[in-house]
Amino acid sequence: MAHHHDKNRYALAVGHIAIEWNYLERDLQRLAHSYLNVDEETAARIFAYMGNASRAEITEWLADRYEQDETLKTHILHFIAVFCRLRANRNIVEHGVPALTRDGAFLGEIVKLGRRSGDMPFAASQGTLDTFLKHLRAARDYAIAIQDAQAGQGDAAALVKPAMPKRMKPTAQRTEEG
């Protein structure tokens, strides 16, 4: 099979998404760590035994319980909601198989094995992947701004909430819903 520009561009987007996701996971961990009375190594050990959903849940609980600044708390909770939506979309992109022609042209669809329903195709044009990457970067910028506000190096009231990313839906649902 010859290398195809579409396949390479798809692979590059998925690689960038994986890298940005790893940074975003670290940003979430840093937010949670700010409420713990342990060193970074100990916090990293604790979080190593958790999946992303558990990390988001404990961060939400810690912020809800210990954050004194209501504005900052609102931003942290919004960040966690964005993180969870991005996590769901990331799982589709990173764990799905791209629909490719025999020569490697990307057909704009990712097929993910469903737990109960077998293969589930998701519409994922190159533009969708590029938008997803922009949402990841915006979430990272937001997390860093929140961390700055926590450290007294920024104003929580001046933070701007990023829009909630759209949920990727199976192709069948997209055609039924329009």
C-alpha cells in the first residue's frame, strides 16, 4: 500500500491529539494536587492508580470541598465538565479505527468497537479532528489560567470559560437527528 496524504494527515492529527491529551491529564492532576497536602511525587503515585474518570471525580470533589473562592470553583467545575466531554471524544479518536481506502485515503469516519452493539462508525472529517485539537488546546490554556489564579498570579473573575465541545455521535444517530 502506498503512503497516502490523507492517511498521513489523519495520523498526524491523532498523534497531536494524543500529545495534547497527555498534557491535559497532567493539568487536571495539578489542579487536584493543589488541594492535597502531599508532595508531587506522592500525588503522582496516587493518581497513577486512577483512570481519567476517577481523576476528574476526585478533582471535582476536592474543589467543591476545599475551594474558598466561588468564582474559581465555578471555573474548575466547568473545566472538569469540558475535560469529561473531551475524554469521551478522545476515546473515540484514539481507540477507533479510521475508515481508509485500500490506498490509504481517509474516508472521514472512525469505527469504534462498541461494547454491546458491535462496530459503531463516527463521522470524523479532518476538520472535525482539527476542531477537536483546538478544543484540547483551549482546555489546556483554561487549566493553566485556573492554576495561575489558584497561585494568586491571575484573577479568577477575569477567566473566560471555553465553550463546551460537541459530543461525537455515531454516524447513524447523526443521520437520524439531522
